[in-house]
Amino acid sequence: MAPLLAFVVLAGIIGGGGYFGYMWVSDALVPDDFAGKGKGEVVVEIKDGQNASDVAQELERQGVVASARAFTNAIGNANRSGSLQPGSYKLRKQMSAASAVELLVPSNRLLERVTIKEGLRLSDTLTTLAEKTGKPEDEFKAAAEAVDELDLPSYAKGRLEGYAFPATYEFQPKTTPTQMLAAMVERYKKTAEQMDLEGSAKALGHTPHDIMIIASIVQAEAGRQEDMPKIARVIYNRLEREPQMKLEMDSTVMYALNKYDTAATFAETKTKSKYNTYMYHGLPPGPISNPGDHAIEAALNPAKGNWLWFVATDPKSNVTKFAVTDAERVALLAEYKRNGG
């Protein structure tokens, strides 16, 4: 009986130890995890270069998941360990790891969508960016002046005007004004490359900077896209005429005076600004707005014609008509006045 009793006692000890050992191993293999969708709100940023383990530790630190291991297990089970994308995401505290994985998808990224219209002056572009992102306008002005950080093309001559490409952008909440403006310059450079701006400008006998000045005037003067190539032709015809005609564009005078109007007064055409194309021959020193791709395309591919003037004869419908002779120009001006101009 004694040996049998000893065996029973030993088996009990071993059995008990095995049970507690199993429970210890089980706890180690099944990490802590919350249940449910969580509560409250927390914004988590995934930075460039971070992997799933880095993100897991950040989620645990912010109290989103109970343990980093629970998250790495959950994202591994979902076969998404390599699909996390940089950005800011809105999650909740005390979420199950699986629920956190479900929210870390591109469609749930916090993005600020900003649309910059074609033809906006740089000053108006900066105001729009400030209004849409909630960041101080002074920060955008400072970023616009720090041109060394924007990677402008060399022919821009150190000025951002004309090269902050108009488009719709999506910025992350932590994107700085400098990064936003740099993204707009990069978008311009891609557009310029697609259009072969430098090669096409050379073929026209102009610099890329000249083309952007012409495009900005076309953008400012045109009421309709279909009129842009003709307006570009008027500009080239005046520049190429012997003796050269002054451009006499009201839009350049308005830019010089920081005003917004379609027709300059006689007094306004006397400003001594180099942007006053009523006073000086040739192109102004730089673009007067940020033109879109249609205006740039028109500057590179002007229509064929002998026009020297154009008049927006009906301001309400944005109709523009073109004239070759001075008599035709006078007739168009009379039509403009009859239409309330």
C-alpha cells in the first residue's frame, strides 16, 4: 500500500504542476486583448518606414489595444502585416486588436482635401490653403518666401508665383505649409515634364519662364477654355510684330495694383510697375497667376491667326471676340458697351 500511495501522491503533484504549467503557457501564448469596438477617440499616426511591430507598440502605448502582441497576431491573421500605409487614423481606446486592424485602412486616413482653382494669384492660394487646413496664413507666407525649400525649377527665378500648380490635394493633418507648397511645385514639374515644356518653349523661341508668364496672362484673360489658344496667339502676334506692340493687358495692370477688375482705367495704366504692359514693351517680369494645364497648353500651342486684339463683348456669357484691324477692334468695343460693359 505504501508504494501505491506514494505513486498516487506523485501523480497528483505532477498532474497539478502540469495543469498550472499549461495555464502559464496558455497565458503566454494568448496575449491580453480587449473585447469590442472600444470607446472614446484617439488619433494614431503611422510614420514612413514603420512596420506592424512598430505600430503595435504605439497602439499599446496609447491604450488602443491591450497588448502589442495581440495586434501583431490579429494583423498577421488578416494577412495585412505589410499593407499599413503612413498617415493619421482615428481609432478608439480599449479596442479589440481585430477591430483596430479593421480601421487601419487607407479609406479611414484623416486627410484635408484642398482644391486650388486655376488662375488664383499666389496670395489667394495661400489664403485658401490657410482656410481649408486651419493653419495660420502667416506660416504659408513664410513658407512661400523660403523658396530654397520648395525645389523650384531654376527658370522660376526664385519666385513661387506661377508654379504653385492648381489642383485638388489631400494633405495629412501634420503636413506643414512648406510640405504643401513643395507638393504643389512637384505637381507643376510633373505637368511640365508631361508637356515637354522646356523643349516646346525652345522650339517657340522662348524660355520656360516666358511660357509660364504667357500662360498666366491667358488664364487671367480668358472667359472660356476654347478662347485660350486664340488669346495666346494675340500675345505672340504682338510680341513678334515689327515694331513690337505693347501687350496692353488689363490683367497685368490689375496684378501690379493688387486689384481685381476686367478693365483698367486710364489712371491705372500709368502705374510705373514693370507689370504694367501699357507702359513697357514685352512680357512682365513674372507670371501674374498660377495657370492650369489648359492655359499652359494654349501658350505652347497657340491658334493660327492674325489677330492683334480681343474683347470680351458679353461679360455675362464670357464671350470673347477677336480682331485683326483697328476698325474691327472699335466695333467690338462698341458691342461691349451695348452689352453693359
